[in-house]
Amino acid sequence: MSDQVTKAQTFKALHVPGNPVILFNVWDAGTAKAVGASGAKALATGSWSVAAAHGFEDGEHMPFDLALANLERITAATDLPVTIDLESGYGSNPEEAGASVARAVQAGAIGCNLEDSARETGPLRPISEQAARLKGARNAADRLGVPAFLNARTDVFLAAPADAHEGLVAEALERGRAYADAGADGFFVPGLVNERLIARIVESSPLPVNVMFNAAMPPAARLAELGVARISHGPGPYRAMMKALESAAREALL
């Protein structure tokens, strides 16, 4: 456990605005080893990629026991800190979400993503409800003595077209402040790609800001200049690998 505490502390220290930690997301032990060999400072799973690699759709359709077994194989395959994408927490209330976080920490994770989408109904959870879930997660990790990095993800921008994003910045920041008060360590805003809006979020967020990279975004160097503290690649690596695999298979079969 002392090694896990050290890894958790190391991982938190990597979140430096202006010098972001880059997470090229993995989905199994093999990809963890490959990305680790690249010089990565930490590893992160992506729920979409993990689910797809096991034959499931994203959205907590993959059994949680299987997700944890996969996590255990990843953490056993690397000495790097590993954070897991727990989607919306695999639980209908704060206690169940906290229990999921505790099980992930016991499986070797030093952090997790928790999103504010409601898997049961689809729309965003009320701010107070999501804050309670994050507080439950914080308490669960603290009881284990591991300072797990809770990355509070808001799906405010994912749920809206890009031309509506400017009008959603205030809501996103309101969520970020509430999540910080609940014990979150980072603020994840996937779907936001506009440089000016990213800068506004970074400037006003009480937490280090995490973005999800895609081709429509500024390059990593520019995101660093904007003050981003974490850049995730989400399902991009999995999609690129599957495309390359299919292409190689087609060539082999000709």
C-alpha cells in the first residue's frame, strides 16, 4: 500500500498547468507495456476502448468485475501509476459509487474518472447529486489510506453541438467549483475543442484542467501554453490501432 500511496502522490504532482501530463490511453496489459515503454509517466484506461476490446459497448455495459480484473492485469504489468475510467461510478447512489472507487483502488488504481452523466437516464445529473457521488468516492479512497486522484468529468460540452459551447462555460465552471468542494482533484472537460473557451475554463477553474485530445484541437504545445494540466487521448489510440490492424489484415488476405 505504501508503494501505491507513493504512486498516487507522484501522479497528482504530474498535473502542472502549463506542463501537462499526457495520457495515451490503454485498454489491456499489452498496451500498458507498449505505452509504458514509450516513456510515458503514467497510464490511464479509457472506458470506450476497454469495453470495445472486450466486445461490449461503452456505458457500463461491461461487467464491473471484468473491468476490475482487466485493471488488475494492467497494474501487475507496469510500475507506472494507473488511473481507471470508472464512467459514472457503477452505482446508483453515492455509497455504491464510493464502493466502486474503493474496489478500483484495491485493484491497484491510484485514481479514477467519474463523469456526471446519468447512465440510467442519459442527461447530466444535478450538480448536488454528482457532488455527493464525488464526496462518497473521496471518503471511500481516504478510508483506504490512498490519496487517489479523483478526476471529475463533466459532459456539459459532449452533450451539445460545438456552436453552443460558449453558452455552457458558466455551467461547466459551476460544476467544477462544486466538484472541487466535494473533494475532486481534477476537472475533465471532454468535447471542448475551442482554444478561447479552453483558456476561459483554465483561467477560472479551481482544479487542474484535463482535456481530451482530437484532431480538431490545438497541438499539445499550445494546450500547454493555455495552462492545461492533463491531456487524455481517450478512444483515439484504440481506434487507430484497430484501423491499422484491419488494414494489415486486408493486405495479408489479398
